[in-house]
Amino acid sequence: MEEKPVSPVLKVLAAFGFLFLLAPVLIVVPLSFSNDVFMSFPPSGYSLRWYIAIGANAKLLDAFLFSVKLASLVTVVNILIAVPASYALIRKAPFGADAIMSLLTAPLLLPTIVLGLALLIVMARAGYLATPQGIFLAHLVVTLPYALRVIATALSTLPIAVEEAAATLGASPLSVFFRITLPMLMPGIVAAAALSFLVSFDEVVLSLFMNGPKVTTLPVELYHHVESRADPLVAAASVLLVVFTLAVVIIVDRSLGLAKTFVK
Amino acid sequence: MIHHASTATNIAAPLGNEAKPGHGFLSLQGLSKRYSEFVAVDAVDLDVNQGEFVSLLGPSGCGKTTTLRMIAGLVQASGGRIVVAGRDLTAIPPFRRDMGLVFQSYALFPHMSVAGNIAFGLEMRGLSRSEISNRVTEAIALVRLEGRENRRPSELSGGQQQRVALARALVIRPSILLLDEPLSNLDAKLRDEMRTEIRDIQRRLGTTAIFVTHDQDEALTMSDRVVVMNHGRIEQTGTPEDLYERPRTPFVASFVGRTNRFSGTALGRSVKLGDTLVHSATEANGPADVMIRPHRITISTGSAAASGGQNTLSGIVRRMTYAGNLLQYDVLAGDLTFQVEEATLGSGRALAPGTTVTLSWSAQDTLVFEAKP
Ligand SMILES: Nc1ncnc2c1ncn2[C@@H]1O[C@H](COP(=O)(O)OP(=O)(O)OP(=O)(O)O)[C@@H](O)[C@H]1O
Ligand SMILES: [Mg+2]
């Protein structure tokens, strides 16, 4: 297909759009190389001192590790729940499947603050406040809707005739699932995993509600840091986070691209 | 696939002397499918012999696919029985039915190679590696796809994908091969080739085949027997010749082959069409539908005298269409317009509109159906 020429007006508009979205990054990057003790823009001198400071900040590193572990676990459990749940709801279509799907994805529509408050009350009752279990469950509640949506959509676009063909060739429902459905669903699963990971990794509000001395995620730790001090350390951390997120997205995109070439 | 015959007799024997139909290798007995109020398939009875090639032919929505999917077990029947080789399969799930189904959309496994697709059914049957590889090689040769074993389905043309689908269904040596409009996504030339090829392979392997189509040419040229369906019911079952020469209902007469259709009043062995009286070979009385095949009418410029049993009408050519192998005329005779077809002979005789002509056909080519009240 020939690409249509893009009008200059559209180009200018697009450029402004990008500028608006990227402006924070454009300011944060120079700021992270600042040599000043306080955040000021433009910096009076440049150095790597704040990157080095991150390396020496045990609290921040602990929080980062905790966030990665939390997001990974949340992702794995999400997929383990979302794949069978979508399969049951889409393929078996029990009575009220639509209602169940709406219920499971409802947290997407609730303001996080409402959800946070509700979870705070529930977790406090259950004695899970400020525990890893508590924060894990909270993250699961907000990320599952994403995983479920993505996988359910992917599943509903798979041609059912292919699964039927496998059945007529002698494959039991279990074999059909593992040999046919699951491989064809892989791109959807990878996308859902990436989304779960990033949403969990990025989550601030719920983590603030659930956090405690042993269970502080990276965004919360950064938030606390900014509250007490105004040095450019946060800028350096932000740049590292952007790079980390970008890496995740690129890895996913690559594997998704790969998956596409062998599925389509 | 032959071993089913022996199981057939073994299993069928104790049941003993079953009366009337139900003796086919595949036997559908009062098979029905209802979707809430709507009856998609209505008490279909059909017996198919081993090695037979039977087509289900009918207009869109008449229940062909639903019937086929019930045989495969992909749709649960609402009533009736499906018996194969004496064994009642009605409640058996599809993966234990041992049938090969070729889908209109091919439904190949996109994440597997050609060889992987074909091997799948054999792997599900737990055959040994060497056995699988032998049979896959054999099947690939059968559908002439040598050298393309490692391609993905997306890297094949439509015709090649069709062949993979066929090989995949045949390699398991199914008791019955089911095909749902397998040729409808191919272009005309390839469709002709595949018709012959499917029929050849089916004959060579002796596979029993049920072929769904809405294309009457396909049904007539490929099948041992054709089942014409309409509104979920069987209109008529018979050889292609039966259906064409001896249609039992006006629907079959007009659906299979082209036809002139008039309504009139039957008076014994003749029918009054407006002011015209034509002769027929069947006894009928009262209001009737009358059909005459366009190519059974002879068109001539001379005023041929009526011979015994012959119908003769004179008329005027209103329109002439040249269709390569055929000349098609619209001829006005009295107040009736006849379509007439004549094979082109290369001699270049084409009658211009306005020519006065004589139409004649024999009495047995006048098909008369008493109109149902
Ligand atoms: N799942 C379903 N729910 C309700 N009605 C259905 C369902 N599947 C099929 N039908 C109806 O049953 C009738 C027969 O459908 P079927 O697919 O067997 O037709 P067909 O003869 O194969 O037609 P075509 O030549 O268009 O493929 C149609 O009127 C269709 O609308
Ligand atoms: Mg159909």
C-alpha cells in the first residue's frame, strides 16, 4: 500500500503533541545530570553524582527490587487466572458470562482512590495491612482487569474452526487447549503480561495505602524522597525508570513481533 | 479405513435384523436440529453406503452445514440418531468420532508447518514417530505438495492450503470424509481441477464422503448420489441423472439445472398453458406447475409437422445471447416466452431476433407437477 503524503499542518500538530507529551522527559534528562544540591533548571553544572547517589541509597534499591519482585509475581498470577477465566467465559459462555466479565473488569472504572480506601478497610480487617500479601492482593485487583480484557479479546478473535478442526482430528479438549488454543493465544498473553507488569510497577495510590516499613515500592519510596528533600536524585531515578520501561516494552514488542510472524 | 467394515458387521450383528432403512454405512435417522423455535434441520433420513460420494445440495440456509456438523459431532442433534457402521454416535464427542472434516475456511493450524498440520491427527492417535513420518510423506505425495513440508499455511496459495486441509483430514484414514463447500474460495479453473482431484483421491482410497455444496454443477459432476435439501428437509435423494431427468418436486426441477417454468391446468396427459396445449408423458389433473429444460427444446426455421407425441409450437425469436458453448434464445410463442438453448456447432448459424421459428420437444420432456393446494 502506498503511504499518503502527510499534510504539513498535520506534521506541525503532531510535533506539538509529541513536545507536550515528552516535555517532562526533556526537562528531567538534563536535570538528572545536574551537579547542584537542589533541583533547579537549567542546572548550573553537570555530573553523574546523582546516579552514583542512587547506587549508594539502600532504601531506594530495596524498593526497586521489591517492586520488580512484586510486579513479576503479580504478572504470573494474573496470567494464571486470566487465561482459564477468559477461556471459561468466552469458549464455554456460561449463563451470565457478560455480567461476570463486567464484574471482573469493573475496577478499571473505579477511581483508584475509592478502590484504595475500600482495600484499606478490607485489608485492615484481615490483618494484611502493610504486609507483602496485602499489597500483592491490592495490585492483583487493579491489574487483573487489564490482563483479562486483553486475553479475552485475543481469545474471541481466534477462529473457532481451527479448534474444531483439531477436535475432529482426535484431540481431546485438553489437547486442543494446549496444542492449538494456547500457542495461538501467545501474543495476547505476552501483551497482557507486559501490561500487568507495567501497571503494577507504576502503581502509586494503592501502594501508598498499603505500604509499610517492609513493603515499600519504588514509586512510593521516590514519593517519600521528594516529600523530604528537593535534590535531583529523583530525576536520575526517573531517567533510569524510563530506560527500564522502554526496555520492557521493546522486549515485548520483539517477542510479539516474533509471535506474529509465526501465528499470522 | 477398511477395518471399520469388519467392526461394522461385528457390532451390527447382535442387533440383528433391523427393518427398512438404517442399513447404510452411515445412517441418519430422523436427524433434527432446533435453535429455540427455528428448525434448521428437520427429521433428515439418509443412508450412505461405504465408499459412496454423496453431496448435500441446496440453497443458502437450508441446513447443509448444520447436518454436516451434526455428523462430525460439532453440533449436538436435537433429535434423531447418527449411526456409523452400526454404532450409534449421536452422543459421542467429536474427538472420538473418527471423521475427517474439511472446512470452507480450511482452518489450518497457523502455528504449525504443513507437515505439522498433517501429522497432528496421527499424533493424537499416539502412532509411532516412524509411522507418522511415513504416513505424512504419503499424504503429502497424495495431494502433490512435495517440497513444501516445512512451509507455514500463510506461505501457501489458496489451492495449496486446500490440499493441506484435505491431506490432514485423509491421513487419519477417517471412517467418513466430510467436506463443507471446500472449493468455494478457489477461482473457477482451480475449482475444476480440485473437483477432479478430490474425486480421484476419494475413489482411490475408497473413502465414504459427504460433500456440502450449493453449486449444482459441483454436485452433479462429482457425486454418486445427490441429496437436495430445502428448508431443513430432504426434497429428493438420487443419482445426478434421477434428479435431472426425474425431479420429484418443482423445487428440485428448478434448483437442479435451468428450466422454463409455467403454471397451467393439467388434463390427463396434456396441460393447458393459457391458450396453448402441450403434451406430457405423465398423468396429472388440476392446477399444475410445468417445467421444460431449455436445451431439450429444438429450434428450427422450417415449419416441422407435429409427429406423434411431439410438441410443436411456432414463435418469434425475441432475443439471442451468445454464450460461447451455447446460443440462448428467448422465443415468444403465443402468450408464452420460452428459453431455448442450442449448442454452438461452429457453423455460425445464429437466428436473428424477429425470425419466425418452430419449437419442438418430446412429451416426456414436459415435467408436470400437480400444484399443492
Ligand atoms: N447457532 C445458530 N443459532 C441459530 N440459528 C442457526 C445457528 N446456526 C445455523 N442457524 C440457522 O440454521 C439454518 C441452517 O444453517 P446452515 O449453516 O446449516 O445453512 P447452509 O445450508 O449450510 O447454508 P450456506 O449454504 O449459506 O452455508 C440457517 O437459517 C441459519 O441461520
Ligand atoms: Mg454452509
